Amino acid sequence: MKKIIITLGIIVLCIICIILYFIYQNNHNLQIMREANKDYESFYGKETYGTNVMSLMNKAIDSNQKNVIAKDEKGNYIENDTNSIIITVQFKGQDDEIFEYRMEQIAKQGSEAFIKNFGAISFKCTKIEYHEKTNIVKSMYFEQL
């Protein structure tokens, strides 16, 4: 009888430990998600300079590389369901023409060229989207002011 009670006690203790581990893991994942979003969300709705936009694009490209996000034949990152991030920048041309470029296209031209031409220009993040599965930032859209 004693052995049965001890065995049941050990089983209950193991179940409690497993539940606590999953709760801890879930909280840890939420913290990672909040930290990942924090830097990106700080730009939403605010005016910022092109130098900051370029820094954010470099961060997004680095994140995509670390997360091994696939690219298409044009060299653009392919959106996945969990942790990819894509930044699009809208530029105004002469006669108020609108041009949109993804971060990969801008990076191909070089960070130095972007900063030289647009570093002191103001931009505003007008749109942020999130991955449904993870609630991590999926895409951002900046407009030249």
C-alpha cells in the first residue's frame, strides 16, 4: 500500500513539474516576442530620419539571416508564418510620383548610398503587421514625408 501511495505521489509531482515547465516556457516565449517587437514598434506613427530607417532595415535583414528566411529569385525574403520581417519604404519623386522599394533592394544599392541621399530626410512608419501564429512583427511600411 505504501509503495502505491509513493508511486502516485511521484507521478503527481512529475506532472506538476511538467506543467510548470510549460508555463515557464510559454512566459519565456512571450518575453522574447515582446523584446523582438519593442524595437520595431517604437517607430510606429513617429517621424524619424532615414539613418534610423536604414538601421532598422539592417536589423531586419540580420534577423532574417539569423532565422534562415528563404529568398525568391529576385533576392527578396519570402514571408513565413513565424519570424520573417519585411520593411517597405515609400519615396516621393518629382511631381509627387510615388516609388516603393523593399529593404533588400535598398540594401543592394548600399547603406552608404541610402544614408547619403536620404539620411536627413524624414520618414514615418504608417503600418505594422504581425504574424498570426507568433504575434511577432511581420512587416513595416515607411513613407517619406
